[in-house]
Amino acid sequence: MATAKKLTENHLTCVICSEVFTDPATLHCHHTFCKSCLLKYINTQPEAVRAKSIRCPSCRQLTSVTNPDSPVEELVRHLKPSHVIQGLMDDFGPGTKGVEENLCSVCTKQGKKTPATSWCSVCDVVYCEGCLQLHNMMPGLCDHEVAHLSDHTKTKVKRRFMCQVHRDKPIELFCKDCKRAICTICCSIKHRACKDVDTIEGMTPLVKEQLTNKIEQLRINMAATNINITRRKSTIQDVKSNSQTLKDQVTKTRETVMRAILRKEKQLLGDIDKATDEQLHELQADIKSQEIELQMYQQQYEFTAYAVTSNCEVDMYAVYESMGETSTDNRDTDNRPAAGRVVLTHDLDKLSKAVDELQLGEVEVVHDVSDPRSFPVLHHTIDCKEYLDGENPSLYDVTVLTVDDIKVTVVADYNNKRLKTYYTSNFKSFHNQLLLSNAPWQIAKLSESEIGVSVPGSQEIVTVNVAPDPVLLSTIKTRKVYFALACLSPSQLAAGRYGHSHSVDILDMAGRILRSINMGVIGNPRYIHVTRNNNLIVSETGVKSLVCVTSEGDAVFTYTPTGDRALTYPVGITTTSTGDILLVDSSSHKVIQLTESGQFVRDVFTQQDCLTYPAGVCLDGDGLLYVTSHKYVKVFKFCRR
């Protein structure tokens, strides 16, 4: 019963109505539906009705009809189920409960429950002893093959292959022209014009072989589809997680803006307090001066009044002579400026416009460069020419770190012997630099806040902390001159040296050589990159090749194209989240995309994209692509056409 239920749910259920087939019909693409469901669906497809063809609701494949002049209802009515579906319906479909329970089919229709003992493979009906005797007595049925049912296993013998049109005729032939199994009557009536008809016995091995191949292909397709479903489910979780991360970023940006507004408010309130204190101090000092002046006038008043009222001419003239010609009329003689007024000057219209135009960010869908339908769009450009530079920058490599939620771009400026960092925090752009002993070549990302940098001119590998400004952590002296550099593991570096067949050394973090790897045609590695599978990809300008080996040195592929696609000066390398390889071909002004196995996909950039002599390349966590070109780092996002 469990097997029957599983077969019914998985193979005998119409995908349109989600019920067990009622009067099933199978299309040329081998998808089966209820005839009533199929008719309802076709009536919603006016183009198919006009074309007198039936479009499969599942795969959209068209099924041509033999008589296009008939109405669509007639076309559907003449559709038959496949032999497999019909056999499953006969064995496990509706109305077969009596078969499953081994009850006589004839007695069941009469309302009786008589145990069945035999089964007719032609009628496909089970009988009790009494009904079987009646069956065997009928002239047209007496030669049918009958099998006894086992009470223990309740299994049936192989069902005979009977014609669906002429039900009493076995299938003996196969029409290759129509690709249908037929009986002799069908062959003589409906297929007499067909040229290629073979026997079932002759066709069965070929059909079985083709079906076996089909099963294998379906198995492969199922496995691939399951992998895709798993990836899509994982992508769904990534999308949800990314959505929450972006929301958190919006909230954090809003909080940053609010802090900036509060700082501005605090500054304005402080300015008001300062201006008010200065104004009050000036007024208080003026009052004090006026009080002293008032006291002086009061003394003069008392002396003068006494002299006038004393009737003593000596005192009167003494006071008069002391006054001299000084005027005592103080009316309108105060030349002190009037006290100022503290005001707040603001433009409400301008403020309202600034608030309306406030940008907390921009939400957009950025596609991965691995999507062949995507194309690059310039997002922004970083100019790495600084005031202290003695020469024009030559940016040999670039990487991007995320330090405390701040995205930091790090470049190796070969001409000026500096590492330079660029980032934005609290709506302000910052840049800093670290002077090295000699010219840096390639940057190896050790962690989200630490990098290693090869300095071949000094036979050094330096480690630098990016916090987010660069701080030198250590200087590793090496026995060899290393240009290319990548991080193989937290404790191992892969470094490329010139002029040796085993041109890549695996070093520990003290610079000691652990082992050496043969990179095939490459003897002078230019750049090196470690893939998600821990394989090593190395480029060289001399042999104009890209070589990939495992971390143990086993060859994976060598990319040395010829003709129009021949490399001219291969340098920077990076890989995408899906494993695709991006290779910079500097002299041809290209960034080339390859599959993980080294097959050409497309030119992501060409000279027409105004990207001249690129060198370093990297991707950040948001799918933005960074490419160095002369003194610039050009940052691209990818959109679909």
C-alpha cells in the first residue's frame, strides 16, 4: 500500500489540478494531464487554438495533431495516455482498491466482497473462483492468460502488452515513422502508408538501450538540478542575510547623520552662548564705566552746589577756576556704540531642500561579473596622485579590506615606494600612506585588517596592519627575490621568484622555504593568486601564459591562446565567488574572463572601455571590480542589459 501511495503521489497526479488523473492524456513530450484540465488550459492559449496544436503546460513544447480541422475539444479527446501511465493507472489508479485488497472485481461491482484467487492479464481484472469459471466459459475470453494470486505476496505476472485501440489485440509491431507501438490491425489501417515498421522483438533492445541512456541522462540532470536547488536555497539565505545587513547599514548611516546634526546643533548652541557671553561682558563693563562717571559727576555737583550756596566768593571762584572751560553738559555726548544683538542666520528654504535631497545611500541590484549577461558600469574613480609624490604613481596592485565596517582600498605605488590607503568615514574621505624601503609589487590579503606585500628590490616581505591607516607590523628578510605573492593559508605564503623552473616557493611566516612548486612553462612569475580550491594561478609576461596547478604542484590547466586572443602582457589575477578567473592583459588593455577550468568566456573590458594599461585587479564583497590604470583605481559595478 505504501508503494501504491508513493506511485500515485509521484507519477499519477495531474500538476494542474493536483489530483489523481481522471481520463489521462499524454503529450509528445511525455507529460501527462487530465483531459479536462488540459482542455481548460488550452482554451486559455488562443495562439495554440488557432495553430491547432497543443502546448504543454509544463515544458511549453508543442504537440502537433493529426487532424487540424477538428475542434480543440476533439483534439484533446483523441489523446491517449502512454502505456506506462495507463499501466500504472490500471494497477494503482482510482477503482483499483479491490485489486490491492485482492477482492473479486466482478463481485465488488455487485456490492460483494469475495476474495480474488486469479487475475486475467488480458482483461487486467481479478476474479474469484466462481467468476473465473464464467470468464473461462465465454468463447472470446477462454484463451486469455490467467495467473493465480499468492496469498502471501499478492503479486501479479507480467501484464500483456495490448493495443489501446483494439484491446483484444496484442502489440506486435512498432512504427518508426510515427514512433508508436501498434497492433497488426493498426498497422494495416492507420499505418499502411508508413515506410518503416519493425517488430516489437526487434525494437525492444534498441528502445531499452535508449531508455537506459535516458535514465542516465535524467539521473545526471536530477543531480545537477538538485545542486542548483541547493545553491539557490543557499543564495536565498544569502539574499536575506544581505538584506538585513543593508538595513543595518541604512540604520547606521541614519545614526551617523543624526550624530552629525547633533554635533552641528551643539556647535551652534555653543556659538550662541559664546556670542551672548561676549555681549553681556561688554555691557557689564560699560555699566561699570558709567557708574564711575556718575560718581564723579555727583562729587562735582556737590562741590559746585556748596560753593554757590556758601556765600563765600573764595570757594566759589576756586571751584569755578578748577572747572576751567570743561563743559558739564553731557547730553548727547555718549559716543559708545550701541549693544549688538545675537541672531541665528539660516535659510529655511535651503535647509528644507537639503533635507529633501539628503541621501542616506542608494539601493540597487549589483550583478556578479560571472553573469555573462552583465556589463561593467564605472562606479567611481580614485585618483592616487598625492602631494608628496616625487613621480607619477604606478599602481602595480590593489586590494580591498573591510575594517570596522569601513571599506579600505589599498594600492601598491611602485614608483613612489609607498602603500596608499583610501576610505570614507562619517561622510569624509581620508587617505594615508606608508613609505617602504623599496618599491612594492604585489599585495597578499592575510586577513580583513592585515596584508603582506612583496618588496623585491630589498628582498623583503612586509606585513602591514590596516586600521584603517597603514601601520608596519614586521619585515621578513628572504633569501630569494620574490615578486608575486599570495596567501595560501594563515601560516603559509606562496611567493614567485625569477629564473627557476620550480618558480613558486611555499614559505612560512618567517620567510623559510617549506617546498617549491614547478609551474611548467612559467619560470618568471609576474602575479600569483590562490583560488577557492587552494589552487595556484600564475601569470608570466615572457611566455604570455596563465598556468594553474594544485598546491602540491599537479597541473590543472595552461592558458596560452593564439591568434586574435593571444595574450600580450598578462599580469593581475583574481577570481569571482563562482570560481571564474579574471586576468588582466595589460598591453592589449583587456580584462579577460575564464572559467574555473581555464576556458575563455568573454572580454570584460577592452580598449574601447577607456581602460589603458591596467595592472592590478580585485573584487570586493559587494561585487565591485577594482582595476588599476596609471595613477587611477577605477571601480566598476555590473548591471544587466
